[in-house]
Amino acid sequence: MKKLFLLLFIIILSLSLFNGCSPASPPAPTPSESEGEGEEEPTGDRVVLVELFNTEGCAASKVINPIMEDLAQQYGTDKVILLEEAGWGKYTTSEVQERFDCYVPGSKHTPFIAFNGLSQTFSEGVSSGGGGSVPAPPANRAPTITSTAVTTTTLEVEYTYDVDATDPDGDILTYSLTTKPIDMTINSSSGLITWTPTAKGDFDVVIEVSDGSLTDTQSFTISVVDQPPVVTSTPITTATVGVEYSYDVDATDPDGDDLYYYLIVSPTGMAIDGEGSISWTPTAAHISDNAVVVEVSDLELSVTQSFTITIPGSLSGTVISDASGSAVEGSTVTVDGTTTTTDAQGRFGVASLSDGTYDIIVTQSGRATSKVQDVQIADGQTTIVSLVQKEVNVPEWETDPPTISVTGIAEGDELSGTVSGSVTVTDALDIKYIFIGACYIPTQLEYDFAYYGKSNITLPSLDTTLFPNGDSQITVVAYDMNYNRSQLTLNVTINNENSGDVPAMPTDLWPCSVTLGEGVGFFSTGRNELFDRIGIKENPDIINLPEGRSIDLNAVINVADPDSNLFVEIDWSDVGGATGYKIYRKFEGETVYRLIGSTQISEFCDADPQLSVGRKTYYQVSAFNAFGKSEKTPAEWTTPLPKFNLNLVSPTDGASGVSLTPALQWQPVEVVGKYQHYDWYIIGKNDSYYTGYGTVENETSIVYDDEPLQYLKVYEWNIDNAIAFDDDYGTFIEFRAISIAGEMTSLPNGTGSLNGAFEFTTQSESE
Amino acid sequence: MKTNKLIPLLLVLSLLISCLLVSFAAPRDTDYQATLKAKIDSELAKGAKIVITATRSSTSTSTTISGTVTNVSSSTLTDLVINGMTLKNRGEMGFNYSVLDVFNEDKISINSLAPDASLNYTFTLENINWVGNVIHGVIFVQAPNSTDKEVLQAIYVN
């Protein structure tokens, strides 16, 4: 009996020690799992498609991904194909999100793995999903501090920081301060830190959160600065063309510091002196609204005052170089025999016009002529127009714009149901294309609804029930071969006299500004020119070129126009029952949101040249259908990053005797954003595949240790992708702003560096 | 007498140690690996109802992937789609086979495919330097509206 007990003891203890760290063994697949729906006998070999959804930085992903990658290599691609799709984070694409939604709509967890769809799944923390088995989660995992520390505060003002932490096991957490300034306290249950600093300087803090056995810590330094200035004056918000405007900005500083005044945003010609006195004489170009942001600083802290100055007048306009181009300065604008000139912001205006309709004609040497027909001036209101004035295609060609006439729809019409009509465009020599659309917005429409090489077209049927009752616009734009342009906008009223449910307000509004470096051209004037020209080259019948005229097909533009390097991509969630969405925008310093466009899908691209680096820009969206518009979403914002350009440093171009393990080094012209992501590669001269490649973040050099380089061989190296990221939203992991130095995969001749790619020759064996 | 009491106590102690280790220790990588491997083997054991062929041709600016999808089972298969993805080997362990694009806009629907019937497909990818940027791809046939959204077959495109 004793021997039996001893034997049992040894067996159980052995099992405990050698197998005890594992969870309950995963159940073997059941027959139904193994045989699918149990239909006919299949033939042929199955290849297993493994889709691994994960999150950048997720601790569990870091465990699962290498295991899965190792398994995929073991099996080979004739048996297992592994695809890693980021559920959230910077590698996310809308297609991947759609695919993830297809598998696990609603609440998601990563890592989530689908083996041949949901026939088999593996999902930490998710017990559903097609009957796959779920391993037991690790016991007593450590807590994690999830909040970002508040690292600046003001002298004599109470500092608070509510520390947030999570525990995967749901354990009760206790907070404590292991390093702290005198008098700082933390609530051990809630994690709320409070402190009233009595001296300026830097103070180290270390927080510890514990679940009773495991802990996480967060270390940071709090900078205590003095109190900011306070602006006490109220701005003057009206002015008159030709009359000097003045406003004295009054401010005080609680600490008695000297104050300095700056204009952060201002119309052309405005100035501010050292005492905070603003002076400005508006011209006709300033008719309508002018945003102003004043900063008052004590050289340590600052405060801004934002306001809008309205200048009354009959007509205000902006001339831009392309649908995503820069402002055009120095163009002559002719209205009713009166001429004026566009300023540095492309603006112009006419102070006084009698009620009526007018043509606006914009000319400048080297540029095509741009015309807007039949602009309405009425009731003493300011009419606002935007014109596109492109550079001429060929300088020697004529610059007479086409003329547009429309039948079937007229200015002021009340429309209902389905409407049709016709458009005729006449031109001295040739027509390039005609655009037609409702709710015209240049940056959206110039690429759509094109009718190439026609001078007379029938309007597509316009289903007015898709639009909300009320005021709307129908716009026709025509170009000739030399990019001379005409635009005619008809203001109409939609009235379908029906009623129903207004769509719900959209959610998850996400504006993200995208700044393009000099080496990137996939969204720019250059890109669209390139596509136009390729289209002509590949299908010469699209446009019948007049005899003697040609387009230089070799003038392929690979880089962005230097001034058209910025756009904001705005996304939001779909709303059921909506037929479209309206997008509103205001810049920092403006008080009113303006409608900037409409779209039928839940995304919009704002490429207005008024966007600029460092200018905080706010957006709202409402959904609409024939029964009305929803409330606007709460505002979200983005602040565009500067251009992210970089140069290769070493090995230098043409270097010889380079080590077989060279240090690759590059240097950003300016480090922008909080995170910089670089993809590098080395490829042998005339080789088809990279010898080595990799990715680093926030580093500007690597020591090559990939596939061995060969002696005395010529190699090319470069940074093929480089992207800078700003903060994410906090509530969800999407970035507010990114800046792209290079993106080779999107551009045939793209490069991430300004001076790359570099070639070098490796050392000889005797070196 | 003393020894006889000690042995049951040791037995109880060993059982207690076992329970504690099972309850509180984290699973090891080999356990995850075994679980994942079992799922792969389970799928491999099902065999294939579909055979896919794929041919790629590329220039420096575009790539065409074409081929056939054949029903090699004895039953008619319905409500399928031919879809594909491109991926890039990022060269680092942990997020290596990173998906670049899913052909959601261009996926091809198959209402019905009789036994031994074949269907030709073509995907044209613009503005992609497949060779220069070492792109890889996969074409797969899926039943997206089935309960388990089963992927019936896949093929790797190098």
C-alpha cells in the first residue's frame, strides 16, 4: 500500500512539474469541425488560408504572431498561407476593416485568427465565432497603466491626473506614488493624483499600480510653469474696404511678465506692433470673412484670441490653380468692365455692384482663362465664388474660354422628381471635357462626371428625391484643350413635398490630414495630369486632337506640385437611410462652420488650398435624405504636419570598399510628428529581389545584418517608404495627422528620399 | 505508523501543487503552437472541393493575375466569390506578412459552379511594382454568406 501511495505521489508530482504550466489541453477537433458540413468526399489538396487580425503593440499579438509565422514557414505556402491584417492601428486599411467586420461584426478582440474563414477560429478573449476552441487565458496577468500622464502644470494652480489602468483578470487595483514631490497625493482606489505646486521647475513622479502581486509603473516629469497671460479686450469684427481698421489687443499677465504679441492667422496686409495694436486697410480682395488669430506670450506660456472680421461687399472670390492646387496671385479679374487683381491668397472682390447677373473673367499671362457665367448679385448680400485657373497646356494656343448654355433647368427653378435637360458648350476650336454635377464642389467634382471630347450632351437624369428639400445647386464646368475654363451654376430649389424619417447623426468622425513630401505624387495636380496624359496615350480616341496640336507625353510628372501637397481625409460611420452627407469646416480663428461639400459615401477628401501646415482645422458632418438633414456631429479636428522629407547619408552614392555589414544612415530634413516609420532595402545591381529589407521606427540608421552581401558587388539602397505620425485620437487608435516622405508601392518611380537611391560597391575579400 | 500517515499527506500535497500550477501558471508557447497546429491540420484533412490555378504577369506599373477555378467535387457549389489580397513581407518577426490590399472592389461572384465546371478569372492591379517591391499575393474562393464564411481553397501567388 505504501508503495502504491508513493508511486501515485511521484506520478502526480511529475505531471505537475513537467506539464503543469499548460492550460487544459485544447480539445481535439470534433468530427463536425474536421469535416465541414459532411458533404461528398472532396478531392484534391487543401491550402489553408490563415487570416490573423491583430493590433500593433498588443501584448497578446506579440506572443501569437511569431508562433503563427513560424508555423506558416514550417508548412510552406503550398499548405498554409498566412496573412496578417491589423485590426486597428497604423497598418489598418479600410479593406482590412471591412474584412474584419465580415468575420466578427461589433465588438472585436485581437489577436483573432480565422482558419479558412470561421470554420476554425482562435481568439483570445472571444468565445464565439464558429465553434472553435479557445485556450484558457493566462492567470493573474499584470495590470497595465493606460492613461497618458499630464506633464505640465501651472504654479499655484491645482494639478490633477486621473491614472487609468486595466487588469486583464479584473483584479482590484491599488495605486501608489513611489517617487513624488512634497504634498502630492494619490487616491489609492481611484488613482486620482492631486497637487498644488508652490515652486517652478521639473518634478519626477513614479506611479505604481498593483493587483496584489504584479505591478506596472509609469514614470514622468512634471514641468511647473508660471501662469499664462489673459486677454481682456473684445475684438472689433467689422471693417470697410479702403478704411483703416485698428484694434488694440489688451492683455495682462498674473505674474507680471512682459508680454509679446504675434499674428498667427491674418489676412494679407494686417500687422501688429509690440504693444498689441493691430492695423490693417482692407482691400476689395478682403470682402467677406477674414480669420484672425492673435497670440499673446510671456515667452513661456501663451494664449490666443480668435475672431473673424467681416467686410461687406457685392462679390468675393478665390482663384486657385487646380482642384487641389495653390492660390493664384496676380490674376486680373474683370467684372462688368471693372478690373481688380488677386492677392497672395488668391482672393479678389468687388465692393459695389447693382443687382443683376454678371460674368467673371480671370486672366493672367501663362495661365488659361477662367470664366464664371451668370453670377447672381442680389439683395445687398455678398456673393462668394471659387474659380479654378490652370496653367495653359501650350502657351502658344488661344486663351478664349468656352461658353455654356443649358436648357431644361433654369436659375431659380423649383425641381421635383426626375429632371432632365441638355447642355451645349461652344468654343472657338476645341472642347476637352465637360463636368456636370449637383452641389458642385471643385475638389470633388473636377475628377468625376467627365464627358470627354463632346460639345453637346444631354444631362443625366437627376433624381431630386435623393436631395433634401430646399436650396441646391447644379453646376456645369467645361474645359477646352488649352485648359480655358467656364463654369455655370444654377441655384434651384428642391421640393418633393414628402415626409419621412430624417437620418440619424453620423458617428465616429475621423479627420486625418495627410502631408505629402516632395517625392510623392499620387494625390496632386501632377498625379491627375499624369493620369490624363496616360489616358490620352493609351486611348487616343478619347480626345480628337486638332491638327498640329499635341501633348508632350514624355512630360510625366512624378512629384507633387510644391503647393498642392496637403489634403484631409475625413471618415465617419455609415448612417442607415441617408442618401448623402454634407461636410462642414472651420479653421482655428473662425466662428462659423461652412459647407465645403457633399458626398454619397461615408468619406470625403478636403484638398482646399486654404489648408496649411500647423493650422488647426475642425470638421462636422450631417447626414441627409429627401426628408431633411440630421444634426451635425460633434466637431473633430486635425492639424496638418509639415512636409516629411529625408536624404540618404551613408553609404554615399558611388561609395566603394563598403563593408559587407554596412551601416545605413539617413537624415530627415525636419523631424515631424511623434513617430517616424522607415522601410529600407538593399538590392543587388540587376537583381530582381531585395537582398535585404526591414522597418525601423524613430531611428535613422541601421547596421545591415540580413542576407549576406557579396564581395565586390554593386548594390542599391534606399528608404522606400517613410511616414511620420502624430498623436492618435485617444478614444480610438487612428492618427490625427500623417506626413509621407515616400511611398514606392503607390508610385512607379517613387522614392522615399530626396537624393536616393544610392549605389555602393562592397569591399574585396582581401580588404 | 508515522510513515503511514505521511504518505497520504504527501499525496494530498502533490495534488494541491498540481492544482495550483494548473490554475495559476500561464500557458506556454508550445501549447499555443499545438492548438494552432491542430486547427491547421484539421483544415488540411478536409481536402479540397475547389482547385485554383493562377498565373501572374507584371510590368513595373501593373500586374495581372489570371487563372481558373474548378469544382472538383461531385456536387454543385453555390454562392461563392473569388477574391484576393496582396501582402508584403516586412522582414521582421511579429507582423511579417502584412496585408497591403484586399480586392473587395473587384471580387468575382459565382452564383453556381457545377461539378467539373471551370471559371476563368482575371484581376488587374494598377500602380503596383510587384517585382521591384517584392509583393506577394493570394487568390482564394470563399462562401461569404455561409454560416462559417468558409474559405474553400486558396493559392499563393509569388
